[in-house]
Amino acid sequence: MRAKFADRLQLPLQFDAPRLRADLDALGSVAWLDHFVKQNYDGEWSVIPLRAQAGAVHPVMLMFSNPAATEFTDTPLLARTPYFRRVLQDFACPLHCVRLMRLTPGSVIKQHRDDDLAAEFGTVRLHIPITTNSDVDFLLNGTRVIMEPGSVWYLRLSDPHSVANRGVVDRVHLVIDAVVNDWLKAQLEQSSLLLPT
């Protein structure tokens, strides 16, 4: 299927980076869960689930966006993060899994594809950086994507992508799996118009 949208789009949304960081800090005592696809990374890649498949209790199911699932609910941890809740309210589309994803210094997510994650397939993964550094290399189709804290990005992750944190601080993103509806399609179309020609 021919892609309608570019492989990377910065959406016309912006969130307050210090408030995002404050909510992240509010979860400082919460244990991060190791990402379950261990063959895809070296080092430490971990997750705090904020929204998950309804009824999920196993750690894998809490972080896995099951494409066959139809009901998703907030986890108790989301109640501890008022600004994250406010951010999610700005997305006028169905939200599936939402989680914090952390890549520690020196860790690498190997090149891989998430075959079902593209606007053309109806489900996207949106990234909102919270903490990052200039030595994070996010490569999508071999080209670096630089994402600043508080920005919102659509990335066509059915294409080859990898991440390396060569800096000295954690890279933490708020990661949202969402269904493409008319509102989200309009956001993507507006973003496309802002691309340099």
C-alpha cells in the first residue's frame, strides 16, 4: 500500500516540557518494567504503563498494544499524573495503550519494524519526548529524527527504525497508540502542509 503521509510528521500540538517532567518525577518510586521483546535491544529499555488493555494484569499485557483488543482503560498510575491526563484529553481520537518508555544511557534499540503501525493501516504510535539529549540517535529509514521535549511526532514505524542513547541522561517519551479518525487524519494533513518543500 502506498503511504499517504511522510514517514515523520511533527503534529501541530505542543505541550509544556517542565510540566511533563514534573509528572514523570511524580512516578519516581514506580518500578519500570523491562520491555519484553529482549532481542530488539541491548541495555535497558523499559516501560511504565499508563493505559492498557482492559483487564490486563500481566506486565507484558500491560505494555503490549494488542491489535485484537477493543477495550482499553487507564491504569492507576495515570491518576498520579495530572498533566499527562490533561495531555491525553487533547487527543480527540480513540487511545489504545499509553506508556512511558525509557532508554537509558548507552542502550540501543536495534533496527526493527512494527508492521501494523502506520496511518495507512489505521493505527499510529505518537511520541512526546519528556527527557532527551543531543546524543540520542533515532533513525527512521536511515535518517535521523530530532524530537524536542513537549513536541508531538507521528512516525511510520512499519518502516525500519532504531534508537541509540549515546548521551548521559535517560531518554523518556510518552508514547501513545491511537486510532486514526477524522480528527487525527486532519492533524496529519495539517502537519503535511508544514513540511518544507
